[in-house]
Amino acid sequence: MARVPVPHLVGEPQLEADFAPGTLPDELAEALAGFLEDAEPILFSPGTLPDPFSDSAHMRVRVGIMTDGR
């Protein structure tokens, strides 16, 4: 289980939720994958953070903000 920020619109409160790998319904997983592939990055941090979905301390992810234009 990983506690991660929930995507939100600018101006809305930022929430966190618990997610477990492999538990997202296929329909939502496909929509999320489409967003991650097509969204435009608007801000990238020069660093990385530990991957919240990996058990390995060596797995890291980029930090950034992306938009779908809304």
C-alpha cells in the first residue's frame, strides 16, 4: 500500500489516498495511462523521490506537475 497525492485541478484542495499496485480497475488504469502518455509537463524538479509503489529503496521517480490542458 502506498500513500500518494490524488490528481486534482488547480485551486482544488490536494488530497492523499492509499493505493495498492494492481488494484486499479482496467478502465481507470487505461485512462491514467493515457493521461501520463499525453499530458504536457509544466514543471519538473531536478530531483527524484523514492517510488511509492516499489519495495526497492533503489527505485526512484521524477517529481513534476503535468496537465491535460484543463
